[in-house]
Amino acid sequence: MLRFRHLRALTVAVFMAACAAPAAQALAQGADAATIKRGEYLARAGDCIACHTLPAGKTFGGGRPMDTPFGTLYTPNISSDKETGLGQWSADEFYAMMHTGKSRDGSLLYPAMPFASYTKVTRADSDAIYAFLMSTPPVHQPNRPHELRFPFNKRQLLLGWRSLFFKEGEYQPDPKQSVEWNRGAYLVEGLGHCSMCHTAINALGGNVTSKAFEGGLIPIQNWYAPSLTSNKEAGLGDWSIEDIVGLLHAGVSNRGAVYGPMAEVVYDSLQYLTEEDVRAMAVYLKALPARSGDKSEPPSQAVAEQKTSLSPLGKKIYDAQCAECHAAQGQGKPPDFPPLANNQSIVMSSAVNPIRMVLNGGYPPGTFKNPKPYGMPPFAQSLSDVEVAAVVTYIRTAWGNHGTPVTVKEVNELRSAPLY
């Protein structure tokens, strides 16, 4: 984890150096300094660097692997290089790609590129992002071919996917809502492409729109993205706007902290947004309606017996290893050490995240508002699968938490999962 953070820090340092480079190329194409600066901000909001830059690699040079159930995709070079990047593209071609999900040559893009969200981006914002990308130093790095299994390597099959899951069109403000709500909706649904992770994905790799923002497993990364709806059991129903803003902007709040892939989003993207934009996102997220079917079922007899058998060992491990930071009753010491009692991320139907935190540990991102985050050590090397299952079962069921027990099999399957 520390190695990863150092690599990401180096990547961002390179990114900042690129931003400081002269914008002669873009200026020569008619873009003024203010447009380039706005484009830099919007590229941050879209988190372009996360996918299009290898850790410790050259900024926007592409080549980052994205493992999917269908094979491995490699992100393209989007630097200003004329041979291997976007240097020969026009602003019209760039907007067409963002808006339609088709490349300059008309080929269909794979939906790992969130064009279903980026289609909502306005032409003015697309032009600003284009101007910024044209201002960055060229990176001469040829694109690496995708490694997809048959038949997923046949791009024409994407026509079917697009008919099911893609609706082209810029975001249209809702006149019944406030300016702040509409700004938040534009950022969340458009550049932020939050639904990519926080909406369940079906067998075809498309978002289940009927479950929008209700959370789901991220198969590429083996983490679980929680619900962002107003459901109180697994969403933001009883979070304040300040809690949401704190989590998005600083990476920590009195309600918890971000880890895993979301830590990278905050580190690379959200911490750089203005307080006003982050608050607008929080206002929109807070307004998402609750969904039906969120009530948990009473535990079965088998589940109750499993809890009974694992909890005593779990309490023993918790008292010895966890209570110093998270407190004897799970109340934590926020914001440095998040609470575990009444923590929705602990009791969600999926136990993936708490299992991974115990196994792998982790740090919230270092941000402007939280430059020296406290972290959690990994226990994979010191606790067996049975012990991890026991302590996670304990924290999911103690202090009034209503989570279900964790099985040894679940722990064993996640022990070898890649960190990212």
C-alpha cells in the first residue's frame, strides 16, 4: 500500500509538472490560457489521469491494464503526441468521441471508457478538456492492443451493447431543481461517472439502470462500491451534507474514510475540486431517492449458529488487535480512526470491503485537507482465514450492527485478490 501511494504521488507530481509546462501548442490552436486552465480542472473532475497514466509512468501516456471478465483492456495514449496520442485530433473529433463513444476512425469504444456518462458533457467543457490535453507534453508511447477473448474481441458486437445500455445526449438541466442540484447532477452523472462503480453490473457488462446508484461489486478490482441512495441501511440516508463533503473532499469524515479504489478517486480527482462543486455533488447525492427492497431479512438458524461459533474468537482478536484504534465498543476515534459501530460500510450485504481491509490494511488518501492520514496495518500475514472470518463476523454483528457472519471460504477467495 505504501509503495502504491508513493507511485501515485510520483504520478501526480509528474502531472503537476505537465500542467506547469508551456501551453504553446494549444495556444497556437486558438485556446486561451483561461480555457486551458478550465480544461485542466474538468480533466481532474473526470479523473482522466487515473486510467490513462501508469503508476510512475508518463502522464496521459496510457497503457494501464484493466482486467475485466472478458479479458484485459489497455487504456490509450491521450497525450498531445501526434503519432501515438491525440495530437492529430481536432476538437470536433474529440467531442464526437466523448459524445458518441466512437473513435476518430469510427470504431466503437469499449465501455470501460465511460462514454455513457461522458456523453452528458457539454461541448464547451469538451473543448476545454481538449485544449488542456493539447497543452500537455507529448508522450511517444504506442497503444497496446487489447487482449480480449473471443467473441468479445469483435467490436461489432458492441452495437448490441450500445442499444441496451447507451443513450446519447448532453445533460439537460432540470428546471424544477436548483442550480446547485443541477451542477451536482452534471458532475455525478457526467464527468464524475459515479454510476460506473456504484451501480450493479450485469453479465453483459452493463449497468442495471433499475438499480442506479444502489451499489455493487466492482469485478475489475474486487471491491464493493456502496449505495449512494438515501437508503439508511446501506446508503446516505442519515448522512449530513457536511459528512458527504468531508468524505469526498478530504477522504475522511466523522462517518468513515475512503479506501481502495475510492481513495484513488479522491486522491487524483475530488480533492482538487472546489468546495462549491463538491457540495453540489453532495446535495445531488443526498437527494437520490431511497429504493425498495433494502430491508434485511431475519437471520436463518444456520447464520445464527455461525455467528455464535465465530464471535467469541472474533471478540478476542478484536480486543487484542483492533480496540486500541477503534475503541472497545467500536465507536472509533474519528476522523483518524473510523467508527465500526453503526457503520453502513461494515454491515452491507457484501462483506468484501471489511474482509479486504483486515487482510490488506490501507490508508485513506493524503489530501490537502488531510495531508497525513492514519492507516491500518495488514493482517493477512498474521491471521488465518478462520481468524479473519471470526473478527470480521464480530465487527459485523457486535454493538447493534446487523451484518451477517463471514465464511472462511469468503476470506480465502479474497486473500489473493490484487490490491487494485
